[in-house]
Amino acid sequence: MKLRRSSRLVDMTHYLLYHPHQLVPLTFFAERYGSAKSSISEDLAIIKQTFEQQGIGLLRTLPGAAGGVQYVPKISEGEAKQFIQQLCTSLADPDRLLPGGYLYMTDLLGDTRIVNQIGRLYASAFAHENIDFVVTVATKGIPLAYAVASFLNVPVVIIRRDSKVTEGSMVSINYVSGSSKRIQTMVLSKRSLTEGANVLIVDDFMKAGGTINGMISLLAEFRAHVVGIGVLVESEEAEERLVDEYVSLVKLTSVNVKEKQITVEEGNYFHFVK
């Protein structure tokens, strides 16, 4: 279809935003709009400049016959800091305290605007990694995993606590929970993951890291390479941390049930993202 430049710019931007990390040949856009490659290159230069100025992301151009253009979602430091500070303020609300000192987070994980923004943050943090799958464990980490995966343009794999007949043959392991020290089980369908894949682990909460450590052990059965770990909230109260390398957005430093006080601060996100 033949379009004016203004219409081309809108359509190209829309296409790139919905196909992150996908290498799109210039020929694709030239044929789509019935335009010369030189005109497409000029359009892409305008989009690239706007994306970078507005903190939307990067537009990478790869030269050669096998080249093209690739949109990489990013988030500016200022926008990231503002969002994480809002998360800290929300999580510090004493009304979130549940019996046993647990923190109510379901409303945040059910808010698509918040979850999508978390997806952008982690996609930005791990944009340099070659990721094949985003992996999480059922159930609260699932919305986060899908949000991150949508910005990385990769599938989601869900590790479960028990086997399902609809999943086919399963790989199962026992692991020790880092906080309760109880032996628990997690399973993953043999069809879920390609052997030797690069995976990003995403979870909503980490105390000692026993669950994530169990996920790493299970993924090792598939010879998968864990290239990163993203955690929405980490707890500082863990006596022994079983996982060392991870990226957290928020750190829960203390919970005083008697006084109904929750102390929350920025996680280690900005130590990894410059």
C-alpha cells in the first residue's frame, strides 16, 4: 500500500513497538509501503531519534544483505527511578500487612499498567542478553513473566508444584525452601524447554532464594543456561542468601507487625543498569 510519509511513520512505529527484538529487513517495509529503501532509511532515522529522545528504546540498524532494523525496548533512568519510588511508597502502606508478617501484593500484580512497566524495566536491564525463554514458578510470578517476555519477544515457561496430565512427561526435582527449610517439589514438562536454551528467571518475591535455587537446579536438567534473575521484591531479613546474582526492583528491609510499620527501599536495579 502506498502511504504518505506521516502515515508511514505511524505504521512503522506501531509495527516496531509490537515486534521488539525482531530483525526486520528494510525490504519488508519497502514492499509494505511501495517505497524506496532510501525513503525507508530516512523514516527510520526519524523514529530512531524520537525513540531515544523520549526514552522509548533503541533502534539498531544492521547493514548488509542479512541486515535490517531492530527495536530494543529501554527505559530512561529518570522514568525508572520515579516508577520504583512509587512502588516503594505503595508497598510501604501498613494496610498491606497480613497475619504472619506477609505482604499483600496481589493488587499490584493484577494492575496491567504496573506489570507492563515492570516488564519494560527488566527488558531494559537484560536487553544485552541473548534470551530464549522467560521462566517463572506458579503462580504469582506469572503476570510478571508474561510482561517481561512480551518486551523481549520470547516465550514463557511456567514451572509448577505438581504435574498435570495435559503437560505430558515431566521432569521433577525436590528442593529445600530457603526460608522454611522444608523439602518441596517442582516439575516442568519435557516439552516446555529446548535443551541448552538461555533463560531469564523472573519471580515476584525472594527471601532466602530457595525457590529460585530450586528453579536453577531444575533448569540444569535441561542443560539450560540461566543468563539472569529478576525479582520484584527481595527481603533483607534472610539469614542466608542462596542466590547471589539477581536484579531486584524493591528491597523489603523490615516489617514490624506490632507497630504496623513496613520499611521499603530501592533494590539493586541501578547497580546493573547504568
